[in-house]
Amino acid sequence: MIIDMHIHLWHPTYIPDPMRYAWARLAANRRYPYKNPDDIYPKVSVAYADPDGTYTLKEMEQAGIDASVSMLVDYSIVAGEEAKVPLVKVMESYSRLQERYEGRLYAFAAVDPRREDALQIFDYAIRDLGLKGLKLYPAAGFYPSDDVCTPLYEKCLEWNVPVVYHTSYVQYPLIQKYTHPIHISDVQARYPDLQIILAHAGKGPWWQDAVIVAAGHPNTYLELSMWSETAFHDLEDFIRKLAYMRDHVGAHKILFASDNCAGTATEGEKSWLPRWVQVFRDLPETSSKYGISFSREEVGLILGGNGKRILGL
């Protein structure tokens, strides 16, 4: 069984306008001479829109992925306004997709813990909507150890659901310092039984710090979304880093994930998901070329066994 533990089912109306305009500004200034962000803004995230899961399911079939877990981000406070489709309405749509694609699509709740009704939103998402865990996005302006998060962690323990944190670099207007995985060690010390997933496994300059954090807690997992960039650029480098993760954390605490956002931009031959899955299918043979050993059992755990266990499938 192959489980992609981190995808996105987006639509432009799920993202507050200030966030989309900030992304347009970044795109406009990526090359000189600069472009006008007003010309880019209408196109932001449009090619990655898949609110009903149509493109996602096609890509999953193409890649041989059995189930995927959709993550949401609550940008409301950092953006200064709600998206056109309110956060709860998006999670309600995810709940309907879970029912429509039973056994194929799952979703995590997302809420900024600084919302006055954060606990009520999370309670509704798990108890009534049947979502599978909690996604926190510290880059929006809070530390994972802030007291405002405490009620959410206690609910995670009560329901035995995991919490996912973004632990890689971010861009304006998000704030880098909050995403460093080292800050999660404070949460680990308080909650040894809490299931913690480090989304992106600290990809970038913090990946070894993420490994240290995961190795120091019995219930913390490294999740490999975005690491396809490393594998496609330098396969040997990726395999050596993955082996380092395995050696320090254990194959039973590593999760396959993509961060894929399906839509017209990735349909058909434009999809990179099959290639990403194939990297792992080939791992026992490919790794031996570099003097590294991965067993079929370890690959099975990473590709889906661990995700199945965490999700309680």
C-alpha cells in the first residue's frame, strides 16, 4: 500500500487575497527586469485548483498511490483577513471528499491556535467531520510551544490523532524563525505520547536538526514532502540523506509524501508523482550502487506501512 501523507486540494478562493498577492509580488521580483504583480495576481494558484479531487485521483492512479492525505493551511491571521471560502467550509468540503473517495482521500484539520474559537473549530473538524489529524503552521507567527497551542495538543492526545508542523523554509509574509524544527522539542518534552509529524523533514539547512528532533522522541516522524526536488536534482545526495535519516530515526518513523497540488499544471504527462514513487520502488537496487542498503521491508514501511499505522487504517 502506498500512502502520500501530504498533498493539497486547493482552490484560489481557499487562500486569502493578501497571501495570493504576496505570492504574485514574489513571482514578479524573481527576475530582473521586474514584472507587475497586478498582471500575475489573477493567475496565482489557478493552475493548481482541484476542489473536487478530480485531478488528484487521476494522478494517484497514474502513480500507483492508494491513498493521499490533504493538508490545509490557516493563513487568516497572518494575512489579516479570511479567504473567500471560510476555513470551516473548506474542511467541510474535505469531509465530503473523504466520504466520496472512501479509502482514497483523507484530510487533516487546520487552525491557527490564536483564533478565539480554535478549539471549537478543531473539535468540530475531528468529532463531526471525521478529519484525521491537526496541521499547525507556525510560520504564520507563533511557536509550537506557545501556551495557546496547549488545548489543541490535549485534544490530539484525547482523540489519539497526530499533529503536523511545517518545518522547512518559507517566504514573505511568513516568518522563518518559527519553522525551525528545534522549537518542537519543547512540545516533545511536555507530551511524550503525542504523535508528531515533521512535514518536509526540515528540508533545506535544517534537515539534520529535524533528524535530531525526531530521533529524540518516541512518536515523532520525518515526512518527505518536497524532497522530490533533491532526488530529481541529485539522486545520490537524496539517497545518502535518506539513509542518514533511516540510520538515526529508523525506517518505521519515515513517511512518504509529495506536497503535490494537482490541477491543470500537473495533469497527464506533466505529473511528476510517478517519478517520485519510482524513486522509492527502485531504492533497494539504486542504493546499492552507492554502497547503501535499503530492504524491501524498509521501503514498504516508508511508502505506506507507517502512514497506515498512524492513520489507524
